Amino acid sequence: MDERTVTPRQMTPAEYRSATEERAAQTVRELSELMPRELAREGMTALALNVFGGNEAAIALYRRSGYGVSSMSMSKEVRA
């Protein structure tokens, strides 16, 4: 091998998880920009989505994309 040869290495589980999460986040960002434009072009005037209350990353992303809270549903576990 000379100095120009690259030897591939396997990603660690943490590296793979991080790369996978970043790809998923990028896809969500792209869709959150594309969908409103496409729906408006089709004559629709609103776009709604659901997100779990504890999903802070998703909530932050949607707020940055211009979404606001339009309704709220709450629940409570009941145990005997």
C-alpha cells in the first residue's frame, strides 16, 4: 500500500447511530421546507402534524419551521 490508499474501517455503533440520526434529521428538514410549498401549489391553505409532547427535538424543529400549537391532548396512566 502507498500513502494514497485508504483502508476502510467499520463504524462504531455510536458513529452509525449519529450518522443515521443526522440523515433522518436532514430528511425531516427538507420535507418541512418542501411540503408547505407543494401543498400551497395544490391550493391547500394549512398543514397540521402531530408530535408527542416529550419529543423536544421534534417540537423545536417544527417551531423553527413556523409551526405553532393549535390544539393539545393530554393523557395520564391509571393504575389499579
